[in-house]
Amino acid sequence: MSMVHQQSERRRSITIGISGGSGAVYAVRLLELLPRFYECIDVVLSPSARVVFRQELDMEAPESGLWQLPGMSKEEGEQVVVWEPNNYDAPFASGSNCAEQMVILPCSMSTVASIAHGVEQNLMHHAAGVTLKERKDLILVPRETPLSAIHLRNLTTLAEHGVAIIPAMPGFYGGQKTFDDLINFVLQKIFNRLRLDVRLSKKWGDRQTQNSE
Ligand SMILES: Cc1cc2nc3c(=O)[nH]c(=O)nc-3n(C[C@H](O)[C@H](O)[C@H](O)COP(=O)(O)O)c2cc1C
């Protein structure tokens, strides 16, 4: 199941952070879909994220500039702009020009800790802090297991400040069978939180309807 429509009225921009948690594939799949919904997708990757891209996807993520991912047209690739993690000229570094929504996926426990404690070690942490202070939408997709009490406290701190915590923790109740199904399950949760009308994964009611047929 996959229903992704090109939006005729696209939103202006979204900020995407990619840190060094496992699951670089989530970031790739999300980025490939976003140009249909946003005119500009600003991306910042941590140096560790670039290592994970090599390790998990055998892919070299750009340090800066335009980024045409495998599933993108040339035009879509021109909507995706990568900013170096120490470049505070990025528009989303300031509350005067930050996007309405920011997603960090995967989100490492190190980045969770930095944001939870206001320790802005790079552009990604800073942008998350700006998103919080401006009371815009911040969505984190943490990936770690097991979680220590320190991880849980940091995640709780962020949840208490209105951050959406969507763990990279796919469910199996919708008949998921393939690797793509599991990725889509997590992406669906992100799209729901972004309030975008995208259907990548069955809803619970869909399954019940199917069973009763
Ligand atoms: C292949 C690979 C996978 C990793 N997976 C995770 C992970 O799932 N969760 C996590 O918190 N850290 C993970 N790490 C460790 C982080 O990359 C490391 O803590 C790093 O300092 C995070 O920095 P960043 O938050 O600036 O990206 C992984 C590292 C590598 C090389």
C-alpha cells in the first residue's frame, strides 16, 4: 500500500536533521517523499551520520549543496539543500526564518542529550533549540536499544517540552511483511505528525475491515 500525492499547494520549508543513529534508510526514504509537500527541504547531517550512511547504505552523503537522492527527479533534487553542521548562515539557524516543522531522524542518544540540555554543539542542535523556543513542531525519531535511565530522562524532558518522540520502532499489527513495510510504518507515524495526507501503511481500522470481509 502506498498513496503519496503531489500536493498542488506545497508548504514553504521543513528542516531535516540526520544524526548518527542507526537507520539512515529512514532519512533517505523520508527525503525522497518530502519534495512533493515542501518547496524547500533544508538538511543538516552530523559527521557521525555521514559515517552511518557509508556503513549502512554504502552511500556518500554530501557535506553541503543540493542533494538528489536515488528516488528523486532532478527538479526534486534541486529542492533539497544540505548545510554543513557548522554553517550558521543557514536560514533555519535563526528564529526569524525557521521552518514551521523540524524532524531529526535517526536521532542518536547523543543528539537527544544535547537538545534536552540546551548544549548546542552543532547547527542541528541549535536549529532544534530554535524550533523549541519559537514553539514550532519538533519531531525526533530516536533509535537505541536498550534505553538507559539517562536516555529515558532526556527523552522525557523533551516530551515535557512538547517534542514529538516517534521511536524507530515499527509495529507488526498491520500485516507488515517486508523491509519496506517496516520502514513505511515509521514514516507513516512521521507523516501523521506532520499533518500530511499520506498513506504508506494500513491503519488499525483498515485491518479490522479487511478481517471482517
Ligand atoms: C554504524 C553506527 C551505528 C550507530 N547507531 C547508533 C544508534 O542506533 N543510536 C545511537 O544513539 N548511537 C548510534 N551510534 C553512535 C553515534 O553515531 C555516536 O554516539 C555519535 O557520537 C552521535 O553523534 P551525533 O548525534 O552528532 O550524530 C552509531 C554509530 C555508528 C558508527
